[in-house]
Amino acid sequence: MEVGAFSLFVVLCLLTSSASAEFSAKVGVNFGQLGNNLPTTERSVELIKSLQAERVKIYDADPKILTALRNTDIQVSIMVPNEIIIDISTNQTLADQWVHTNLVPFYPDTKIRYLLVGNEIISSTTKPTWLALVPAMRKIKNALRTHRIHKVKVGTPSAMDVLQSSFPPSNGSFRSDIAGPIMKPMLQFLNRTKSFFFVDVYPYFAWANDPNNINLDYTLFQSRNITYTDPNTGLTYTNLFDQMIDALVFAMKRLGYPDIRIFIAETGWPNGGDFDQIGANIYNAATYNRNVVKKLTAKPPVGTPARPGSVLPAFIFALYNENRKPGQGTERHFGLLYPSGKNIYPIDLSGETPLSEYAPLPAPENNNPYKGKIWCVVAKEAMRGNKTELAAALSYACSQGNKTCAAIQPGGICSRPDSLVRRASFAFSSYWAQLKKAGGSCYFNGLAVQTNKDPSMGCYGLFKGE
Ligand SMILES: *[C@@H]1O[C@H](CO)[C@@H](O)[C@H](O)[C@H]1NC(C)=O
Ligand SMILES: *[C@@H]1O[C@H](CO)[C@@H](O)[C@H](O)[C@H]1NC(C)=O
Ligand SMILES: *[C@@H]1O[C@H](CO)[C@@H](O)[C@H](O)[C@H]1NC(C)=O
Ligand SMILES: *[C@@H]1O[C@H](CO)[C@@H](O)[C@H](O)[C@H]1NC(C)=O
Ligand SMILES: *[C@@H]1O[C@H](CO)[C@@H](O)[C@H](O)[C@H]1NC(C)=O
Ligand SMILES: *[C@@H]1O[C@H](CO)[C@@H](O)[C@H](O)[C@H]1NC(C)=O
């Protein structure tokens, strides 16, 4: 008995150590490419190496990138685009072709290890695609089997909005509309294939939506004295990231899958953003990313309160600031690097540089809500740029909202002096003043920027910038 128990113990230890060697605490980077000023692919691969990233995730299967990564030690995650998921879900031939065309030519010389089916499908598409997701994952997995490729895990990244409740963490549960029809079969698939639940985790957005009730230091892994104890489990939390991950752990447990491993598909913090976006600055971004890397690369692994000691593999978002990413300003400021390739702040994704070795950071200037006025005007580069695009953006802005451009119609009180740039700035500000509460942004494909300086054209008083 005793000998048997002991050898079982040894076997378990061996299994555990080989499992953690296989998925050692490595941090990678997301290589998004929504910029019109980014370095070449070859230079990007050099920069990825210089950050000590051990993995890279791309949002497609760009053959140029997969070629540039050939014969490197960098593990790669590729992605099936959202648009073809419905077709793949019912057509094994199409799934086989996708794998044959996009993966097989590069494998195994390029260390492709993860094949993600779509990106944030539940958050960014409609119900027909949601329902096709798991069938498409199965078809892609079958295709890999047909090609005798066994080292590539199939998954799909979810945003935290798949959860209906996440507080306290023990109350974590999936949205009731997707729990039965989508999440349960997905967890069953991930369990059967020993894959991961890939999740995008942004404590930044949770804090920015509720900065009065959530402590910033707690969100940045900087708090020494603030803790939260879950009343149902007695587990004590020292940061928001762990709380969010454990909410997912409990949601999976609630559906009968307590053991599926979690992979952080994205996490990060914006180094800049719009005037009205709190806490988006270099100080916080460097602090968050360095601290999360330190946590994720700790040896032995620290895990989370619900899963102490577990390995959490991860990709930081993102390699570059991407100037053509739509949405609010923060979306264009998640990079570790400027498009020039220069670091926005020093960071070492291997976690080996002690935090004390980094030089002091510029003090944060927007950790409290912005109180001044803001307008939305034509960006400097757009004043010299393509007039056709600017005119199209102007007419789009005018077509939204109520009487958005009435004042610049002929005879309107702001119709003079007349110029395309002036009319566009008026239209952008007027559009934004009406629609920002409903999610409208001051972006217009990069043609618009926020300003806190009254453009002094008199008319801007019409929509009292906030
Ligand atoms: C499945 O996809 C293949 C390859 O694109 C196509 O030739 C075939 O017509 C599709 N089958 C169905 C039933 O749509
Ligand atoms: C637990 O989650 C449910 C929804 O699933 C919610 O109605 C309830 O308020 C949550 N409990 C707490 C204490 O927040
Ligand atoms: C935590 O410590 C900081 C400074 O060390 C102090 O300002 C703050 O009030 C403390 N918070 C709590 C909840 O004790
Ligand atoms: C799959 O589920 C079974 C039953 O809950 C569990 O014993 C096993 O550890 C799970 N495997 C993975 C990889 O999640
Ligand atoms: C301006 O943009 C339009 C629409 O995107 C495009 O068709 C046109 O070629 C561009 N003109 C120049 C000079 O770049
Ligand atoms: C436009 O006016 C209608 C009716 O007054 C109102 O319901 C709607 O919310 C307004 N739209 C905006 C963007 O202000």
C-alpha cells in the first residue's frame, strides 16, 4: 500500500513537472497590424525577439509573417478569420483546405502551436456565427488530425463579456443565452482535446468604468494593503486580474468543467488615449505590464487564489501602437513599441529584469477624470491628406444624429468662412457631441482627433464640449 502510494506520488510529480515544462511560464506578444506606418515583417520579428517574447499571436495567417518566423524558437498562434466561420462549420472540405493552405506550408519549421478559430466571436459577431463557432472548431481539429498535426491546440479567444456575473469571483457564471448552447459544448471540446480556454482580460477597462469604486493600485498590482476576500470561498485577492480570472474559473466549474486550463490571449494597458479616457498613460501601462509579466513568469508559478501554483501562459497586447485601429483613442495606444520600433517604455517579457532596474517613469497625469472641454477636429495630417476621404467622412458625420450639420448649410449661422477642413471639423465635433454617449468616437479612420483647445471658430460653443 505504502509503496504503491509512494510510486503513484512519484508518477504524479513527474507528470506535473513535465506538464509545467511543456507549458512553462512564457509570455508572448500580440502582433496586431492595423497601422499604416508599421515596420517591415522582418524588422518586426527582430523587435519581437528584442522584447524577449517567447510567443507571438497574429490575427490571421499572414504567410509573410509565418515565413519570417521560420526556424526561430518563437511559438506562434494563428487565427481563422471571423468571416469564414459559418462556412467552415458545415464544410469539412473547406476546413481541410484552410489548414492545407495556411498552416501546412509553414509547419513544423515555424513553431505554430495554437490555431484560434475567430476572435471574440460572441462580442463581435451575430448569433448565426456564435452557433457556428464550436462546429467550426471541431472541423478545424479534424483537419489537423487528417494532416497528422498533433502539436497544435485549437481554441477561440473570448472577451470577459461572455460572463454574466463576475463578482464576487465565486459568483462567476456565463451569460444565460450562451451558457447551454455555446459555452457548454465549447468546454466539452476543450476538455476532450486538452486545449485551453483563451480569454482577453483587461483590468484596465473594468477600472476605467468604475474608478470611484475600484482602487487603481489594486488594478496595477501595486497595492500592499488592499485585499478583497470572497465571502463564499474565503479566498483572498490582492489584485483585480486574479479576481477576473477566477470568475472565469468558477463559471467553467458551474458548467461541470473545473479543470480546463486558461490561456491569457490578450492583456495590457493603454499608454495613451483621448482626453476623456482616464488612466491611459505610460506610467500605468509600464507598471501594469511589468507587474503582470513578473507574476506570469514567476518560478514556481503563482497561479490565482482559486488555482494556486497553476501556469498561466499569456500574450501581452500589443506589439505596436496601431494608428488605424477604430474606436476610442486607447485602442490605438496599447503598444509596447512606437511604429518607429522604439520602446514606449523599457520592458522585458522574459521577466528576468528586476523591476528595480528600470529607470523612473514620467509621472501619470490623467489618473483622475478630465474636467475640461474637448472638441473633435480634423487631424493635422488629414488637412494635407486625401480630400475625397475627408469629404466622405464629413458627409457621413452629417448623416448621423439630428440636425448635425444644420449650422453649416448655406445660410446657416456657421456657414462662413467656407472650407472643407472647417466644415469637417464642425461636423466631427457636432457628431461627437451628440453620439459619444451612444458609443460614437472621435476617429473617422484617423482623420479626426480630440483637442482641448477651442478651435476659436465661434461656432463650437453650439455643442458645449465637455
Ligand atoms: C465545401 O467547400 C468546398 C471548397 O471550397 C466547395 O467546393 C464545396 O462546394 C463546399 N460544399 C458545400 C456543400 O458547400
Ligand atoms: C451573482 O450573480 C447574479 C447573476 O448571475 C447576480 O444577479 C447577483 O447579483 C450576483 N451576486 C452578487 C453578490 O453580486
Ligand atoms: C493603504 O496605504 C496607503 C499608503 O501606504 C494609504 O494611503 C491608504 O489609506 C491605505 N489604504 C487602506 C485601505 O488601508
Ligand atoms: C476533463 O474533464 C474531466 C471530468 O471533469 C476531468 O477529470 C479532466 O481533468 C478534464 N480535463 C481537462 C484537460 O480539462
Ligand atoms: C483618396 O481616397 C479615395 C477613397 O479611399 C481613393 O479612391 C483615391 O485613390 C485616393 N486619392 C489619392 C490621391 O490618394
Ligand atoms: C434625435 O431625435 C429623436 C427624436 O427627438 C430622439 O429620439 C433621438 O434620440 C435623437 N438622436 C440623437 C442622436 O440625439
